[in-house]
Amino acid sequence: MTTPSCEPSLHTPRILVIDDEPRIRDACMLVLSDKGFDVAAAPDGEQGLQMIKEKHYDIVLVDLMMPTISGFDVLSEVRSHHPDTVVIVITGYATLEHSIEAMKKGAFDFIPKPFTPDQLRAVVEKSLRYTSALQDIADSKSRLGVMVNRLTDGVMTTDARKLIVQVNPAFLHMIGHQGEEVVGHHVNEIIHNETLLESIDQALKMSPDTFVEITKEIQLNDTSAEKFFGARCAPFRGRTNENIGTITVLHDITALKKMDQMKSDFVSMVSHEVRSPMNSLLMQLKNISDGLAGPVTEKQQEILHRASEKILNLNNLVTELLDLSRIESGLIAHEKEPVNLAQLLVEQKTFHTPYAEEKKITIHLNCPDNLPTILANRTNMEEVLANLITNGIKYSPAGGTITLSAAKENEYLKFQVADTGFGMTGEDLEKIFTRFYRVKDSNTRQIQGTGLGLAIVKSIIESHHGKITVASEVGKGTTFTVLLPLADG
């Protein structure tokens, strides 16, 4: 006995032959048993249906024209109660009318009498491939359902009519729904937040040539406390790119909101309790240095100048720490707009040129006028460029050059800040974006800084879904490369 060539599952496929002609039943059983299938037979539709109730069959071969119960009635019964069973019709009346009627009732295929063993084997193996594919789909759908149901984020999908297709327990818990099954219901019946409903409407109305994830922050009241959620809604597209539904994801950000509030409170405290006294101390030192408290010797002036520089560095450190805290808390995420980087580069070159000229450094700009825009926070992009350009000036010897360049690269805008400065070792490159890390050698020992500038730059770039890299060689210079998504991406 040979092993079946196609199996819908690990068990041996079960086949039932229902035919009132003994020779047909016997021939089918002989051919299919020889292939290793588990084959049973019934002489009429009534006994066949009884056998189907008692045991599951993967394939049923049924004659259309039988006494008592016709093959059509058997087909209808099987399709109603055993939708995963494949039905193959055996008929000596293979007319177009019978074919159409049988297809309407759910027949998978036909085999006309008389048929050869090869024809029978071919149609059975074809149906087994079909059942195997159905089983794979069912298994995948089941695994996907289990995975979605276990997600801590809330997930809901709808069709084009805004009827719920799938929703996991986390989503229902987040919106406060309890009780009856919601699949098949309209979203308005279970969701009462206008912002969330508007997001679903916007996603459905989105034109085929546009794909944007709609992000909103929503607030829902639970029985015990206020809850905050990040909501993301996007259209679900068909093969022809038409909107066939939506997918909505809810992420609980209540803890993050509380942390943001704590950070804001901390920022306010630091601003008042640390920066204000330092600014006051700087003013007092300046008064002494200006001689308002009496004559000051040259040595005293030198000491006062150094003390003022240290306090100013500490003040800058506090400011940069607060900036870094604000960026990493995500507070700039909702302040983005289309930004023309070409214009920004021109402005930054103009602004930093006087400082560069003091050190006898030249700034070059290589940027096309037709650069596409990026979706970004303008103030933060200015901060990125200012930091990179200032670093280039500070860490370059007199007579050096800084080159600013930008160009479109695939779906990104790439800009570079390259200098001919002191350069860095491989060890420095690995740590350059680490907070408080500063390159220290004979060339840089006297250069003041907090070591937070590049950490801030990296945080800003990442908050814009971009990437920053650095290449450097000691004695030849350093190049920072930034990639940012285009505004229409």
C-alpha cells in the first residue's frame, strides 16, 4: 500500500463514495484504497448522510441521480453542516444545467461516467490540494487570531461599511465595552469617542494614491480614573488599491502621560531652583568684575572670568539636559510641519559664517534649489544643523573648511555636514552619541562643552524617524550624514 501524494492534515484522508451502482462503488474503493486513503461507501443518499453524521470525511464522491435522496440533496446537506468537506459529483448526466446547479450548491468538481482510474485519482488529488490549502488558511487565521488576542495593544478591523470584522479583548477593555459579541456590529454601536470615529471615517475616505497613518491622542473615562490612549488608524487596501476597510490600534499611554507631567514638573523646578540662582550668581560676578564693589586686580579679574565661564557651562548643561528631556519625552511629536531644508541650510550658513571667519574657517554650501520638503519640527532642525556646524567650527584648525550638502536619496532627504578638522579615532566614533562623552586629546583639551550636543541631535533625528551616522579619520576630518523621510513619504 502506497502513501497518499497529498494530505490536508497529518491523518490519512477519509473518503466516502455514495452511489447506487455497486460496480462504481467497488471501483472507487479499489482505486482509492490502493492510494492509501481511508475509503468507505454507501449505496444511497440516506445511508451516506447517516455515515457523515457519525464520522468526518475529507472528500465525498456522490452520484447526482439516486433513488430516495438525490445527490443534490446530499450536496446541500453536506455544505450546510460540513463546510470543510469537499464534494465531488459523479454523474452520467454531465449537462451544463446540472453543472450550474451543482456549483450553486457548492460542488468542488465533476467526474462524468464512465471514468478511468487515472481520472478518479486526478480529481481526488486535486481536491486534496484544495483542502490542504483551506487547512493552511484556517490554521494561519487561527494563529493570527490567537496572536492578536494576546496583544496588550487594542486592535480592531472594520470593513468598508464600518462593520467590525475583528476586535481583540484589549480593545474592548480599553473602550469599556462588556457583554455581547461585537463582530458584525457597526462601530458607532460600541465606540462613543468622536475623535476615534472621525479617524476611522478619514481612513475610509483616503484617496487610493495616498497612504497616511492617522494618529490621535484620545482620552477615555474609566470607572476608576482617566485613561489616555494613542490611537492609530489606517485604511486597509484591496488588490486594486481600493479601501476595503480600516485597522485601528490603541496603545495605553496613561503612564507615559503621568511621566510627562512629572518631567514637566521637574523641568519647572530645575528652571526655577537651579537656573535662576546661577543667573543671579553670574550677574553678581559681573558686578564685581566691572568694579562696582571696588577696584579689582588683574589676577582677581582672571579668577572671576574663570568662575563665570564655569557657571556659564553649568547653565548650558542644565539647558541642554532640559532640552534632551523634552525631546525624549516625545513632546515635539505633534509640532511638525513641512520644512524646506535648502532654505534652512542657507540661513544656518549665513548665521554661523561670522563665528567661522573669526577662526579663519570657510563654510561651503552645496545644495540644489528644488529639494523636496521634509515633515519636521523646524526649531529642532535648526538645532541639529547649528550643533553640527558649531562642532565643525570648534573642532577644526584655522584654515579649515566646512561643507554643507543635501540631496534626495530614494524616499529620504540626505544632508551632510563635513569638516576638515581634527577627526576621531574608531573608539571615539563608537561613543560619540553617548551622553556627556567628549573627545579628549591634545587638540580638544581646551575646548569647552557639555558632551550633550550630539546626544540631543541623535534624539531629535530619531524622533523624526530618521537616522544619523558619522565617518571620521584622524587628521582629515569628520562627516555627519543624516537621513530624514520626505514629507510625501
